[in-house]
Amino acid sequence: MTSTPKDQGSSEGTKLNPGDQAEPGTPGTGENLCPDCNGSGRIGVTSCPNCGGTGKIIEGISGG
């Protein structure tokens, strides 16, 4: 099994942002507000680098 580095995205063209822990739709994950911009997508007058300006990140939601 191979893994894709977070900054390269998947073979389907999904680009992951630095704050994403997994690709969208991965079992056991979900959308959450970006902790860096509090969901606004902006820090000051620039786009948030953690969420790519979306205000959302993908993170794990279930325990093991």
C-alpha cells in the first residue's frame, strides 16, 4: 500500500491544504472549522494558509 504526501493531493486531483489530515470522504473523518482562522478563511487581509481560504479542514473524528 502506498501513501500520498499531504501536499500532493490524490490521484483524483484533490488538493489537500496544510491543515487537512486526510482526503475528503475518508472514513472516520469530517469537516471542521479551521482553528487558525476560526472558519473565516482569512487571516487579516490574506487567505488563511492552513485551510487554503475555505475556512474548513478535514480531520479525524472517530477514535480507535
